[in-house]
Amino acid sequence: MSAVQSPNVPDLPGISSAKRRQIMDGAARIFAEHGYEGASMSQIARDAGVSKGTLYNYYDSKASLFAAFIEECACEKLPKLFETIGEAQSPEATLEGIATAMIRLTTSPLSLMLNRIVVSEAATFPHLAETFWQVGPCKAIGILSAWLQARTSEGILDVPDPELAAELFYALCQTRITWRKRLQLPVDSDPAHIAMIARTVTRMFLNTFQVGKGPPVPEPVRDDRV
């Protein structure tokens, strides 16, 4: 199976990769400091070292700039999340690799910042949440669900609803470490602890969906009075 390919960041006519990087770095700093609503195109232009007119030549609104920023983050991070899919490994090794990468991704400063902004602004700017969902979680669910479907077709796994199973797997990956990080609570993010969580998530998942496994059948209740 081939590795997951990095989706291309849409090209903008007349903008060099260096100029785009300059703008995106400035946007990242301003959005991180002020959130979405508190950020302005003037602040981003100033931080990026470009004129406001130049910024508007490439992005006609703050919403389009933020959408481009989110999409670029997804294009950079998603392939790293699925590196083990392209390797000839057992389902356990593949899923454990994805779980480890997912924990590291969701607890990274960039992901924590994006999650904070999108959640806080979702009610006022629902298009931000939709954009974030489509280029990030939705794509990740699609990639994993396709892999689960393929393993089911091969008779290795038994996954009746691959999309739901993918969502469940990602939810398990957020156990303990990610949720505490999002709430800025003390958390053990040592690599050994992350590895333990990834192994536990994978085992729980495969106990449900691996062929020949499944929820344990309860033993008959013994009635010693008989």
C-alpha cells in the first residue's frame, strides 16, 4: 500500500513560496496571540512584513486567510500522521503508529492553538469550524476508514462501519493526555507515557474489530443454591 500523499496547498498567482511562508508565519503569530476575532489584517500584514495592500492582493478577507492557514497546516501535518500506513506492518503496528502520531499532533502547540480558536469562535463564525473540519478531522477520518475497509475486505479486520470506527479510534487517542493539555492542566507527556496510551488504545480497538476477537462472551451465572 502506498503512503498517504501530502495534499497540495493551492497556488496563488503571483505569490512566491517565500512570500507565502512569510504571510503564514505572521498569521500564525497574530492568530495565536489574539484569536480570530481579535486579529486584524493590518496586524498580520505588519507582523509578516508586508503591506496591507499586498496582503489583500492574495487574500480578500481575514476568513480566506484563516482558511488558507488551516489548510496549509493540514497539508503539512496529515501525511506525518499516516506514515505507518505505507509500511508493510501488522494492523497492530500500523494503528499504534497512527495513535502515537495522533497524540503528538493533538498536543502540539499549533494544534492546541487551532482547537482553541475554532471552538471559541464556532458559534459566531461557523464557517471557521466547517473549514477546520473539512481539511483536518474529516480528511483524517476518511484516510483511516479507507484503510479499515481495505483490511476488512482482506478478512484481517471485521469493521461493519469503518467511518464510525475511525472516529472511535481518534476519540480513544485523545484520552488522558490531549484533554488535559487542552485544559492547560498538568500532564505527563513523556514519550513512554504516550507509547503506553497508544498501545492501550490499539489493543482496545483490535479487541473489538480484529477477526476472531470481539467483546468477551459472559460466562453463565452460577447459582450455588442449586
